[in-house]
Amino acid sequence: MRRKFITEKNSLKFFEDIKSKNKKTVFTNGCFDIIHPGHIHLLKESKKLGDILIVGLNSDKSIKLIKGDDRPVVNENDRVKILESIKYIDHILIFEEETPINLIKLITPDVLVKGGDYLKKDIVGSDFILENGGTVKTIPLIEGISTTSLIKGLNPKDKKHN
């Protein structure tokens, strides 16, 4: 299996090469902490929107900033390995910040995708993508499936409160 993970060091040349081949690039991002059917649905539908699907993956540090010290459940190296095994994904980059805006500006994808729990206007990078001639799409969620609900389901203390 070819390596899908791209380091920040070689990413600029890599994305220049992709743009020169006139491939339609699609970008989505997330924590992907405990992969579930909702993630697979998002990735499958995202891949249908272009030729190359690039996933921005929150680093462990980034997830802690957003979700607290109890997360992630799965460390970033293992999350990369899991994502590399998903056939819909062409490339993966890790970002350290709270949002992927710098990555989005580096890649300037043709299509920016997030789950249906986001309003297009609230998606990080949507203004930038639209200003650069791209499109912003949302993919409907599979109801009742989320990493948070999975984690709560595993915690006996949480079940008492439901």
C-alpha cells in the first residue's frame, strides 16, 4: 500500500504537482477519533465530489485544545494508520492548530466538505474557497452516530444519566 500521509515539509511541492495535473481536489477535515460509519459515509460521499480526496487530521494537541484533556482516545499516529486504510482517502495531512485554515489556504481545494451539522457559512475556510472559485458542500449525517455518543456508550457512569 502506498503511503497516503504527507508531511508539512513536502506538502507545498506536492500540492503544486496536483494542481498542475488539473485534478479536482476535495478537502475535508476532522479528528477522526474512533472511526465509525458516519466517518466512512462522509469520506465516501466526499470522494464522489472530485478526483483527489485530501483529509486534514487534527493532531493530538489540536484535539486537546478543542475537546479537552480526555481526548483523543486514539493517538494521531494510529489515526493516520487507520485513515490510510480507507480506500476513499488519497492523502492525509496533520494540522496542529484549532482550525485547518492554514492547510486550506495551502491546498486551495476545489471543494471544501464538512458534515451536515455545519452551516456552510460557519465552515472554516468557506469564505476563502468561495473567493477562489471553489465550492463548499455539506454531507448529511447518519443520525445518532458520533464519536461522542460512542464514548458515552462505553462509559457506565454516563449510562446512568441517560
